[in-house]
Amino acid sequence: WRPMSVALRSAFVTFSRRGLSSQRSKDRLLWLTEFGIALPSCAHRDLRVNVPRRRRCCSFPQNQDMPPAIVDWEKRWVDEDTPWDLSGVTPALRDAVERQSGSLGHALVPGCGAAYDVAFLAGRCATVTAIDVAPGAVEVARQKTESTGADIVLGNFFEHDFGRRFDFIFDYTFFCAIQPCERPRWGKRMAELLGDGGRLLTLVFPIDESKAFDPNAEGPPFPVSVAAYEDVLLRHGLIKVSESRSEHSVKPRRDKELVVWWEKPKQKL
């Protein structure tokens, strides 16, 4: 967890330079404490509020609501350093969804970022719920989807209580963003959140067969493969329905991306 501590201090410096007197900066720092991140002493002084000291992240029990690299992601949004953002609807998603007939039902988009895809799906689904761990991303997402009726949640995908199961889940640049050791938890969570007969659409990226299972691979984005998804989904009963390349994939990613549909079979009576 040492890199997280470094990232936190870096993020705090950014907030300080932009003026901690702003309520927005204060809200973000206070939000970090809610995830158990110990702020530097200068943060407590400058916030001028009684923020309780928290334990270091490494001392938190497993499954605590503390996603990996949370500070890094928020800093990227604060600094507007989001090279993964396509600034529009993912073309491969648009093509895949438009090939489907009828509504996709109740949909979920984890790691929604700026939510261009969420806004698009809102016109194809009964409801759309999206979640991101970074307040900066959620702020942008809510602006982008204000008129769509989408529900944008600030929280941890692995722990948040959505209060329902979903008919359709879309994952792109989320699986590759989490630590490889979190992948089994991702697979389990997907199976929990999909209703019987529900479908999961994954844009598998960036594909690197030689490093997809390497625990020392660099990221994010961490290298993946279809086999890496199969490893954590098939054990929970999901089946792979189709796997294909898309001519609509963004050109720089085309050779490292596959469109894969999965399904959770309906329970037999």
C-alpha cells in the first residue's frame, strides 16, 4: 500500500495548489477519509474541521470498502489526465447494442468515467445505473447524463448495495483497471449482480496473451486475455456466448480488443 500513500500526498498537493478554501476541495478530502485514508497532518489543519484519524490502509480488514488505487484515479480526474476517455460513445459498444433487438432491460455500468456510454445506453435500456469510485468522474458523469434519467452512483462497485439485479452489464476498461488479484472478486460480483438470463458485454482490452496472468505485469491498464475473463466467470456459472473482433473498435486499440458476450443461464425449475 506504500504507493497509495505517495499518491495521496501528491493529490493533496494538487488540492492545496488549487486552493483548499474551496468547498469542492474540502469535500473531496473529507470523502477520502470516509474510505479510511489517513490524511497528512497539514490536511487536518487546513481543512479546519475535526477529521478523525484513521488507521493506515494496510491495517484494514479484507473486504473493507477500500478499492485499490482510489487516490490515483481521483487525482487523474482532478488533473484532467484521462487518456482512456474517448470523449464520446464507444463505437464498438454502439455497434454491439444496435445489433440487439428490443430493450436491454435494467443495465449497470461499473467504472463509468465520464458516462458517454451511459447516456447512450439510457436510450436502449429500461433503466441505467452507473458507478465510479472517483468523485471527479461522478461529477462529470452526472453532468453528461442529467437529462437521461440515469442513476450515477459514487461508490465502490464491489461493496455498494444496488438493491437489485441487472439484465445487462457493460464492462470496458474496468476489468483491466483493477489489480489482477481483484479479478476473482470481479467475477463473483458480476455473477451476483446479473439476474437469471442476464447478459454481460465485455470489451476485452488490452489483450496480451503472454502477460495476462503475470502477477508482476505493469498497469493500469493491466494486460488481459479472454482466458483471464473465463477464469473468473465460468466458475460462477456464466457461459461465453460469442467472441469477435469489431471493425468499429477504435483504431489504436483494434488489434488488442475483442467483443465478448456472456450470459448467466436461467435457473431450471
